[in-house]
Amino acid sequence: MSSQIIPVEPFDYVVFGGSGDLAERKLLPALYHRQIEGQFSEPTRVIGASRSPLTHEEYRKFAKDALNEHLKKGEYDEAEVQKFCARLYYVSVDARTDAGWDQLKKLLDEGKDRVRAFYLAVAPGIFGDISQKIHDHKLITKSTRIVVEKPIGRDLASALQLNDTIGRAFKEEQIFRIDHYLGKETVQNLMALRFANALYEPLWNANYIDHVQITVAESVGLEGRAGYYDTAGALRDMVQNHILQLLCLTAMEVPSSMDSEAVRDEKLKVLRALKPLNASNVEQATVRGQYRAGASGSGPVKGYLEELEGGVSNTETFVAIKAEINNWRWAGVPFYIRTGKRLTGRMSEIVITFKPIPHAIFDQAAGRINANQLIIRLQPDEGVKQSLMIKDPGPGGMRLRNVSLDMSFAQAFNVRNPDAYERLLMDVIRSNQTLFMRRDEVEAAWKWVDPILKGWETTGQQVQGYTAGTWGPSQAIALIERDGRTWHDEI
Ligand code: BG6
């Protein structure tokens, strides 16, 4: 089965931080794939911009090396790479002075009528400077957008300030706050599953659902990002954005359409309905963890403090939270969320556990009746599993068995699974904001997260050690088992 590609208008993508890590690993490969799939209209250009003094040719060489290293086997096609490199340009600009901005303007003026997108793949500390320079040098046309990467602030106050700064140069409809989890195929499938099937929505509430689990487990450690990570921690790095977005899509009311405002209005209501966690209840409802030395798939690995090279730190590399949503649909249904580095494996999923049947008609010999579970698997092996009780085949009375209707998308559709950035980068050109975070959403997420951070500080809640390669601290297991439930730990 092949997917339908609708070409986008010609564009100029200016990537600030164009020679950085995100451009190298994600943005350039994603754009290359969209070219191969025939999504570009000509003339379309990608312009790298950063402080390093590179020529166009040197930037093309950088991009070629990046594609060579980061594309999967069989995806590198010399002719396509040449074609891709021919659309690359580079300008050296300084975010804090006027150096280079006239050259950038001159280059962009060659394509005044094209869609123009500025991607800020840089440290948030210079988001404001860059957006101001773009404004002052009159680079904003009618069809200009700006894309900002997380983190958008480190608390509510800094997020407000950052949003204000960007908002001085750009209108809200021009600002695309990217959360790459929203571009993941299965995350969008969650909406398809809920809103394109009659089956689930009538059951999608506190009458039929016992609880929800959201796990985003990683096997990697700091990956050379100690400087950033140690000042952030798992709550800011993963929960404030990716996990709360997953929670919103799972819990939101049915929007009236897929219109970006309709969807984001509903997500916002969920964020606003989250039960506050603060110094009074944070110790019962949250667990903070930090990995110690252990083993990952590839062998022994260092502990977090050793990776910090002797540092002392109370930063959490794991967090588990029992969240609750104060509304009719979800009253009394806990949403257990957890995420961590150096866990047993890389696995992200949303598990919906339905309530047990109200009355069993089978005798004990039939065996235990498990509650139905719907498992939405984001990665690896994206797909959906629905567990059901069936009769064990063959004669000999009624024996019940828990089986899964298992749909792996890779097997079902036999197509390449595009990286999240591919879709999101094109949505920016199409000016479709459905999968991007609106200002009020980001701020509402911080409003819930800030009191947790403050609660940890006030109560002095310490990180609990866990051995690398496990599922996190034992306190996280206790968090859910106290309620008579268990984590879904299948990899
Ligand atoms: C990023 C976090 O936003 O998401 C990283 O900053 C994390 O710490 C990454 O590793 C996970 O993304 P993915 O797509 O690999 O699950």
C-alpha cells in the first residue's frame, strides 16, 4: 500500500542551528525524505544559518555526511542526495549582532513569494534575540512562520516571558511550537482509533475504564547532554510536554472537527482539569528516581552521577505520577504516567485498562478472567493491541484464555514509517497547526508542573536510586500496586 503525497507550495526553510545536532540527526534527513517522496514543488530551498563561518559548499558537505550517517540502510540515493544538496544554502549570522543578516535578507529576497519558515533549532536563550532580528531586518512576509523547539521555558514565568518575546515579532498563528511526539504516527492514530470507530468512544469514560497508563521508557542515558539535562530533569524534559500531550489526546472530549483550534481547545480543557499536585500531596502521588550503574542492552553502563563526572545532583532521571482529571468523564480514573532514562528498554505506550466484568458466569475451572486492555504502542514496533478473553480451542469444557488482536502497523501496511519531524515540517509549510502547541496549552501545562516542582522543593523529596536496565525505583512499583494495579511491563 502506498501513501498519497500532496505536494506543498515552494518554500524557503531557514534552519537556525543549521549545523547543529538536531539539524544533523533529524531535520536534514526528514527534509530529504520529503523530497524523495515528491512533496516539494520547485523552487524550494533549505538555508542553514548559524554562527560558524561555512560556505554553501561546506554546508552541502556537512549535509551529505549527515545523511550518510543518519539515513537507514538503503535510503541513501546518490542522485537524490545531489539534488537535495543543490537546494542547500548557508549564511553565517550572529543572533546578538547585525552580522550576516543582510546576506540572509538578500538570499531570501530571491524568493519573496515563497512560503518562508524559520526553524529555531538553537538554545532557548536566544529565541528572543533571533525573532527580534528577523523582525528588525524585515524578513517577515505574509506567508512567514516560525518554528520553536522545546524547552519553552523552565517554569511558567519563563514560558510567559519567552512567549511574550516571540509574540512581539510574530502573531500566534505564525508560531509553531513543536512537540515531536505529536508527529508520531501512532499518536495521530490514537485520534483515528477514538474518532473514526464507533466501538471505543461509548466506553471511553469512568463507567468502563478502570485506569490508564502512559509509559515513555528510554534505554539511553545522558547522550552528552548533561549540561541541559541536569538543570531540567525528567519532569520538565518529558512530562511537561510529550507525556501531557499524550494524556490530553487520550482524555480530551471529541472535538467538533480536526480544525486546529477545535482540537487544541479540547486539549486545553484537559490540562486545566488536572487535579493539582503540590506540597500537600506530592509525596503520595509522585516518585522521583535517578539511575545507578547497571547494564543496558549493550553492556555495563555508568550511573547518572558518574556520567556527570563526580557531580552531586538531586535531578530526577525517572518520574512516576498518579495523575487525576477532575471532570465527569474521568472522575475516579487514575492516569499513571512514568518516564525514565536507562530503563529496561525503549518503549512508549498508552495502556487503557477496562473495568472487570460485573459478574462471572463461568466456574473456577474456566480460569481467571482478565480485564480487557487496549495497548497503543508508539515505539518500537508501532501498533495497536486489543486483549480479549476467548475460549481455549478444543473439547474438555470451558477454559478461558487472554489473547491479543495484534496489529503491527509495519506489517499491516508494509510502508516506511516516517519520522515524526517529516510530517510536522510539512505541516508548517501547509500552515496546519493541529499538531502544534498553542501558547495557552504550554502555559497550562506549566501551571500543573510548577507546583509539583515547588512541592518537591518544599518537602525535600529525594530521588530514589534504581539500577540502570530496570523499570525504575521500587517506589514506582509501589505507587501503582498500592491501588491494586500493576504496570504493563512487556517490551
Ligand atoms: C526529547 C527529550 O524531547 O525527547 C530527550 O529532550 C528524549 O531527552 C527524547 O530522549 C525522546 O524522543 P524519542 O522520539 O526518541 O522518544
